[in-house]
Amino acid sequence: MELRRDVFQAIADPTRRAIISLVAVHAMTPTAIAGNFDSSRQTVSKHIQILTECQILEQKQNGREIYYHLNPQKIKEIADFIEPFRKLWDDRFNKLEEIMKNYPTKNKE
């Protein structure tokens, strides 16, 4: 049986989100990615592996180097899933803001 990682569990980790932010700018080698963290290269490689298994990162061989880059289609799928919830909460916060504008404030004397 193939283990399938949950994409939301993958992006819940702050280190993995930082890796996503790094490779969103330009493709990077594992060594270059690891250079941005205080963790060991092995630890960063494990994070990269998880992101690759979730298809958030893709790898491309260039000579002897492997470069990781963001998979924009997967990021779009995540954003598309989250969008209705963002709209729902935006509407709720806007309603709360309207209520709070009309709510009398207590003056301390």
C-alpha cells in the first residue's frame, strides 16, 4: 500500500512553508535550501521529500544537480480549496465589524 501524505499537514509545518517561500522565487538545490536553515541537511531533505510527495515541489535534473521548484498547479488546487472558506470568514468579520461600529463604547472617567 502506498503511503499518501496530506498536503495540509505538509504545509502546516513552518519549515516547509519557509521552503515553499524560498523555491517560489526561483528553483534551488537541496544544499542551497538547507543553507537557509539552522537544521541539518538531512532534516531539510526530509522536509523536501514530504513536499515532493505531496506534489507541492517538483524536481528537475540539470547536469549533476537537482533543482526543486514550486508546482503552481498544486498550489492553485490548495488555494481553490481554501477560497470559499476565506470568503466565508471575510464576510463574518465584515459583519462583526459593522456590529462593533454600532456598539457603544464605555468611557472611563
